[in-house]
Amino acid sequence: MSEEAADDAEDFADAFSEEDLLPEDVDQLAVPIPLDTLQPWHRPRKQAVRERQWLNRAAELVRYLKAHWNPGASRLEVKYLTLAGIDYLDVRMLADLCAYESVELTSTSFLAEEESNSVMARARVREEALVKAGYITDRSLTLPYKLEEISSWKSQAYREVAKGAPYHVVNVDACGSIGLPSQDKGNRIIDAVHRLVELQLSKTVDPWLLYVTTDARTNTISQRLLNTFAEVIRANAAANDRFAREAPACMGEPEQALDDALAGASGGGPGFLKFVVLGLSKWLLRNAQGRHWQVKVHDAYCYSTTPEGDNRASMASLVFEFLPPPPGLADVYGAVNITPAPGGPQEDYSVRALQKVRQMEDLDRMLANDNELFARLKAETRLLLQEVGYSVGALEALDQQDP
């Protein structure tokens, strides 16, 4: 080393104290948290959602993709974007489906970076176990971001998601509100959903699924969002006579005029949850139509997250299937002697949305009236938690749960 270089090195070293050169103290070591406490998503009703709703719809889509797949030299890869938490229960169940259908599964999961090191470590352990067991590919990853961060297309979170796009199934199982009153000037779940839809429609020509789980109570949805949903419903009613006739009944007020039904439901009446779900469904449908896509609403479920003693349903679990534009190309000048290739919707998806929202099934009531179903769902949940590694005490707590 030259004398000049040696002097520079000494100057560099002198610029830092011994304390500066020591590694920073770590408040929490990256030691996985113990699995000894049950969470809301461990309840049998959530297993009903995973099994009856998410898995059933994914199975239909996978079979469609296989039927239209050009095998070439590789297997079909199903790409899944989710909020898997630390247990990856939804990923595990979807992996079984993909194995049965002889296709690969690659999962991309969000885990907010403000989660503790031990929580992130537990998620990594679970993901690695699924990779090593062959349930998911080694291209799977867990992103240390909040889902809301993808709202900005300039963010690192969005760039990471965009690299893996398009996805066949997107699961926004946020369980919280899509737009809290306190978030009117910040990024919200609904902003992230819109960004995801925008990304997907720019990247794929195949059908794909969007799962949304959202809490909808008068104090968890901003007034701005409620006003938007009411506006979307009114606009649809103005363009569709059947929708206009049936919308009040969907919100529980069949004898009222639409404006009166909207006022009652949006103000916190008995039809509030269905009003929010219908407004969200129509908002998605209308925006997708701007890109010539259609949105098919599937069977919906709901359950209560209200304080003890209040059994009103407040959480909705929804599935939306995005259908690509029809292949036909109309000749606006009539120069050709052929008609456009067939395709496009065979039903009125606006009215279908109404029907599915009106028929939304309350899982709490369903399981309270079906002890055999509740016991089966609890047993299935127990097996999943055993595989993850939950303690005997946590499993015993699950065993003691009532409908």
C-alpha cells in the first residue's frame, strides 16, 4: 500500500468512533415466534372460506388453464399472490389442489415490514418448509411490505409484484377495512386493489380470480367511499332497468325506491354490509369494462367480527372472476362478409352481482345449524395447524371452540 493510500485509510478510520464501528443493537432476534396462540383465521368458519370458496373457484380456473395450456417443455405454473401471514394455510391447500392437477404452484406473499423479526422469521421457516416439501416452487417469495405500498407504481413493493405478474389468483385477505375514515388522504387497501387490477389487465389475456375479504361497519368505511359506492349503484340503475328494480331488495328494502333504500343502507341500516359489497362489486365491474373486461361475481360469505353479543355479520368474503374481452372484431364499415368470432358474456353480470350479494350466506348461522360440518371443518383446521407446528395447548384450545 502506498503512503498516500495508508494516510487515506487512517483518515477514514479516524472519522468513526469505536462505537460507530460496532454492529447495531438488535431489539428482537430473528428467532421464530412460538406457535402457541390461536388467531382469528384459525376458526372453522375461515376453513369454510378456504375450502368452499377459495379452493372451489381455484379448481375451476386450474382446470380451464390446463385445457388451454400449450405444454411445450414445461409444466403449467399457477401463480398466486396472497397475504399468507405466518401459517400459509391458503397456500398449503392450494398446493394440494395443484399437485392433484399436476401443475406447479408459485406463491408471492406479503408480510408487513413493521412485523417483528421473529414474526418474519416464522414466516420464512414456513415458506422454506413448503418449498423443501415440494408444495411450492423455489421461485416463491415473501415480500416485507404492506399491501398498501403497491398503490404507488414507483414503490419497490409494486416493482416486486410487477416482476411476477400476471397472477392467476390474487387473494386480498386483508380482513380489515378497504378504506378506513382515517385513510382518506393515504394509501388504502382499495387503492392497492385498483393497482393490482390495473396491473393484471395490462399483463394477461387469461381469466383470473380476485378474492377480497373486507370488514364493513359504519365506523370502518370512509364516507367518501360510501358516497362512491352509492354513485356507482345509481349509475348502474340508470343504465339497467332490471338492476334498478331489484337493487332495493338486495339491500333489504324491496318496497322502497332506490334512493330511499340507498339512504337507509348506507346510513347504517340492516342492509349496510350488502350495500358495501354491492357497491364494491359494481365499482370493480365498471372499471374493468373500461378495458373491455367483464367481472363475474361468485358466491359470497359473511360472518360477524362485532363485539360479543352482537351477531350482525360485518365481514364479507368475496370472489370476483375477471373475464377477458371477446375475441371477435367488428367491422365498423361493413366491408367484410363475415361476423365477429363468438364470445363475450352470456348473462347480465350486473344482475348476477345483485343476485350473489342478495344470497350472501352467513357462515356463523350455517355452522351453528350444522354440528357435523362444524366438527369436520375444525378437524381439518387441526390437521393443518399440526403440520405447521402449533403447540398442544393451541390445538386443545381449538378443540374447545363452539360454533
